[in-house]
Amino acid sequence: MKSFVKAYKDLEKDELYEILKLREKVFKIEQNSQYTDLDNLDKEAIHIFIKDDGIIKAYARLIEKDKNKKIGKLARVISRKKTYGRKICEIAIKTAFDDLELNEIFIEAQVQAMGFYEKLGFEKTSKPYDYAGINHIDMILKKDY
């Protein structure tokens, strides 16, 4: 198992292709969610992924949402195994707080994953709402100083 943290410009073509293929498979096909995945935010995002046996097993993207307030947005979180879910989020959190020096991380979490994110320290900031046919809830994690 090996983890990677890369800017868009540093992704290899095959890595980007595998990431987009995985996102399509999970969100559009398995979850039948109708949303625009190619939203032009990938170019400014940090792409975090875990490979095992040469295959991407977990992925997340991190975007600086508000540079002045130092708030980042964690999105497109995928884990093909439960054991990778916590690990990919821990890498994303460390990257956000230590490398990007952000103060908060915002996520539009699927309601079904709310408990998982609460265990990582995220707190609810909204009521559940429908996004692309799936119930979501806004959550935030603040940096411990």
C-alpha cells in the first residue's frame, strides 16, 4: 500500500484516467447519482489516493474553498475497502492542516457516512438535504491549535 498527494499538473495520465473511472463507477453507476463530475475543480485540487497492487483503492480531492479564511473542501471521497476509508481521510486532513495550513475543512457528506466523519472530528453544520438524488449533510472540521 502506498499513498500519493499530487497537484493536478503532477498526475500521470493513467492516474487521472483511473481516478475519473473510479469516481464514475462509484458515484454515477453504483450510487446512481446524476451530477456533473467534471466540474473544472480538479485542476485546482490536491488529489489524494492510495494504491495497493497497482490499483487505486481510495481517493479524495481537496480544494481550497476560501483562501482568506483558510477553509478547504474535502470531496469525492471513495474507499473500496473500509480499512482505506479512515486512512485516506487522515492523509487529507494532515495535508489540509499541515501542508496547506488551512484552519477548517468543509465536506458535503452523504448522510449514510455522517457517523464515519463524526469519528474523525467533523461536526454537522446543516440539516440533511438532497444533492443529486442522495441525502447529504454539511460538516466541518476545525484545526486544533
